[in-house]
Amino acid sequence: MWENETKLKGVGVKNWKQYMDLHCRIIKTAKPTMKSRLPKFVEHRRKDLKKKRLAKRVGRTLNDGDLGGPKLLWWRKQRALHDRVVGGATARVSQELPKHVKEEIEMLKAVGKRVGDKMKIMYDAGCHFNTLADALEVGKVCDEYNFYWYEDPLHFDDIIGYMKLKQVLKIPIAATELPPTGPTAYAPWILQQATDYLRGDPVIKGGLTSCLKTAHTAETFNMNYEVHHGGNSLTNVANLHLIMAIRNCEYFEVLLPDEVQKHGLVIDIEVDRDGMVHAPQEPGLGMEIDFEMINRNRVVEL
């Protein structure tokens, strides 16, 4: 088939690599006398080797030996950009804040300018920010307008992130409102100094006794245990009793509009003209449940 095919005769081929090297040399120098094709098993072997070489080159950088199609194209573009920057070219990298972060900053600045010198302002981010950088940018605005505390900016289990926030920001951090746990879950937050306030309420933190234990633990570290909103009228009454029983809670949380949060009691908790709430005087929780209203609005009984 090939003019110099006889060169293979008499050569002792000890392994596959030696055979392939010899084969490739023949292919490069041979002059075909007719159209020919390598055996199928050789073609398949060559394709396998090619794929493995590609996977080794790309996978060494991205730790993904199975790249192909759009992934490989994306990697090549990123690599080209990297080479340009390293080679002295300039590249524009977007440093723009996400839209929701910019909106929060604008809102906080407006509130700070309007009432920052007239009242204490606490900002609850509700674990809203996905990155430490976003939480820091918002925290700097809280620092600028002397907010009273910065509540739950990061995910509730990001202790390391909260530690870093405390190192950079002046504003006190209020974390630990979530998740549903008991008193022992607060220990890492106290020991790592990841928050300035502890938070919780009887509904999600194991009841009145559990919260009382946590509040006393916080007191031994000169920390406040700020009680979270209870979610409904009767549990807010339980919150009020808890607050009255401890010395290290400053505020009773009220969500606005206030009337939307009230249901199921004959007489609910009212904030007086001085911004104060008062403990019930009757036994137990001290509030009467409005069973007539509950029965009137009953849909189904299980």
C-alpha cells in the first residue's frame, strides 16, 4: 500500500507507543499510491488520545476535564482576556453594585438625612445580601448616619462574614435571629465575637424558658438579648412577658402597619403616646383570646 512499507519488516515493536512513533514517521514520509485509510481501531485510539490531551491542558487550569462546546469557548475567551491584561493591555472590569444594593443605600441615606438626628434608627437587612462586599457597602452608610444597629445583613450561618463586618464597621451588629435553635447555638457567636446583640423569640427559639436561659447567658457577657417580633398577637404577648422578666432587652418590636399584625385577641397590646408598651395585669399571659371572632372566620375544622 505504501512504497516504503517494508521498513516495518524486521523491526521488533516492543510496545504500543513505539509502534505509534514508528507509524507516525512512516506516515509523514510515505507517498501513497492509492487512497487508503487507517484501521478503525487505530482511528479510535488517535481520537481518544486527542481528547485526553485536550482534557489535560484545559482541566489543569479549570479542574474540569470534560469541557466542550460553550464551556471551552468561554474558557478560551477568559484566557485571552487574561493574557491581554498580563501582557500590559488594559481591561475594564465592572465594579457596579447590584441594583437592590444601590436601592437600599439610597433609601438609607434618605432616612438618615430626614430623621437621623431625631431618633434611633435600626436597619434590618433580613439576610438580604449575598456577598460580604455588598453588606460592607451598606454598613458604611449606616456608619455615616450613626444608625443604632445593623441587623442580619448576611446569611444567618455566616459567622466568618459577621466577624469580618465587626472588624471593619463601627455600627453594632445584631444577628442570631435565625434559625430555629436553642440556647447552645449562641455559643459560637459569643466566643467568636461575631455579633454585638443576641436575638430570638419564644416561637423560633424553643419557648419562654429557652429564651430566658439565652438572655441570662447574654447578660453574663454584657450583651443585650433583643426579642424578635412574635408573628401574631398572642405570641407577642409572650414576648412582652419575656422582656419584662429580663434586664438586658431595650425594645419591644412593632411591625408597621401595626393594625395589620393584630388578630385573635379581645384587647391587644397598644403602644402609648410616649412609645411605651405595658405588661398585662391578669394571670397567665394576661390577654383574652377572641374565640367569637375566630369561630366567625373559621373555614374548616380538622
